[in-house]
Amino acid sequence: MFKRLRADIEAAKRNDPAARNKFEIWLTYSGVHALSWHRWANFLYRAHLKLLARLTSQFAKFLTGIEIHPAAKIEGGVFIDHGAGVVIGETAEVKSGVVIYQGVTLGGTGKEKGKRHPTIEKDVIISAGAKVLGGFTVGEGAKIGAGAVVLKEVPPHATVVGVPARVVRIRGEKPDLLQEKVDPNAEEIRALKCRVHKLEAALEKLTGESFACTQEEIFPVAAGPQPAAAESAGQGGEEKNREEADRQ
Ligand SMILES: CC(C)(COP(=O)(O)OP(=O)(O)OC[C@H]1O[C@@H](n2cnc3c(N)ncnc32)[C@H](O)[C@@H]1OP(=O)(O)O)[C@@H](O)C(=O)NCCC(=O)NCCS
């Protein structure tokens, strides 16, 4: 219990630039208080003293403005900043290093049974007012933007924003840029080119003919009329005009 309290205080010190010292954090941070109350409530819950556990969690909510169901699994080293309006549901799991800001809900959609609250992997940031609803996983190191409503799994190290939340960055890069780097059409073309080269080499061996294509064969439309042909057509036209003028 004390080990986890120490980890919670260290997490607050690490994540809050306004935090001055550990003693002040222990005395004044409602997120740290809520987590300490939760450890006790969770102990009572696991000891099958469910009513007492519920009473403890409601008392903690009255003191801190943070409601955590006694059955929720929260590791040490989680930081709940400011705290007011945070709700963490019964089957939610929160791993160490997670930062949760005010107004966050780790809830259910109301349509699921059993595991209906999210699992938040290590080092995730859940910004102010974000709602994470459902029994899916938010991958390690992900960032959830302020006010986002997350309804499906979030990949590790992704940033998701908006309602409903969509991925706007993965490890700080735009996902469409990533897509360009692994463009499936380009990959297909590369595979086809490779096969064509191999077939050409085999045919050249058999027939002794070269199968290299000219520019005109590759781009028949773009090549257009050949400059020499166009020139000769122009010269022919001029000669005809001169002959007609002579006759007149
Ligand atoms: C999500 C957040 C953590 C930033 O993550 P990030 O990975 O650094 O993302 P970026 O700042 O590069 O933003 C990525 C894109 O999302 C947009 N974006 C960022 N936060 C957003 C939000 N909350 N809602 C909608 N769009 C948002 C950005 O404008 C940017 O858009 P672009 O792709 O058009 O350029 C941050 O924006 C956020 O919401 N912080 C709030 C923290 C908080 O709750 N503080 C309270 C302290 S009391």
C-alpha cells in the first residue's frame, strides 16, 4: 500500500510542473487522496465487504470529487490531476504511468455486459473531459485529446481527438504519411516489376531477343506525333500554298 502511495506521489511530481515537493503533494493532491481511498475500498471489495467498499468509495467521492468503483484495477504510479468529475468504472484497468485529467470518464456504453470499461495501458495521457467508453484497450503511450469521445481500441503511441475520436498521429507522424510509406499499390507494382524482369531474362535466354521497351511503347499517347513527322507535314503544307499562289 505504501509502495503504491509513494509511486502515486512520484507520478504527481513527475507530471505536474506546479508540484513543489512530495510532502505538499501528499497533503493537498485530491488525485493522490482518491487513489489511497481506492486502495482501501478495493481491499474491502476483495474481502467481500462490498457494502463497506461502496461506502468508502462514496466517501472518497464526497471528499475528492473523483468516483472510482471499488472493483476497478489501478496500478501504483497513476496520476489524476485536479480530479473533479473523474469517473472510473467497475471493470476498468489502469496501468502505471497513466495521467488522467479532470472530467475524464472511463465508462461503458451501456450496451455491453461483463468487461465493459476500458483497459488503459502504461503511460497513456487522457486529457481533460475525454470519455473512453467500452471494454477495449487504449495502447501504451497513447494520447487522448481534450473532449474526445473514444469508442474503439486505440493503437499504441497514437494520438486520438474528436467526437467520435479518430487517430491523428502515430508516434507524432500523420497516419496518411505513414500510409504513403507503406502504399499497398506501390508494393504491388514493385512485385509485378520484379516478376516481369525475371520473365524477360528467362525469355531473352531462350530466344536471344531483347525485350526492352522504347519510350513510345511505354507512353504511346503522351508521346504524340513525332517532331520530325510534324515538321515534314508543315513543310509539305508550305510547298502546296506556294504552288497555288504561282498558279493564280
Ligand atoms: C492531444 C494532446 C495531448 C496533444 O497530442 P499531440 O500528439 O502532441 O498532438 P498535436 O498537438 O500534434 O495535435 C495533432 C492534431 O490534433 C489536433 N488536436 C489536438 N488536440 C485536439 C483536441 N483536443 N481536439 C481536437 N483536435 C485536437 C491538432 O490541432 C492537430 O491537428 P492537425 O493534424 O490538423 O495539425 C493535446 O492536444 C491535448 O488535448 N491536451 C490537453 C491536455 C489537458 O487536458 N490539459 C489540462 C490541464 S489542466
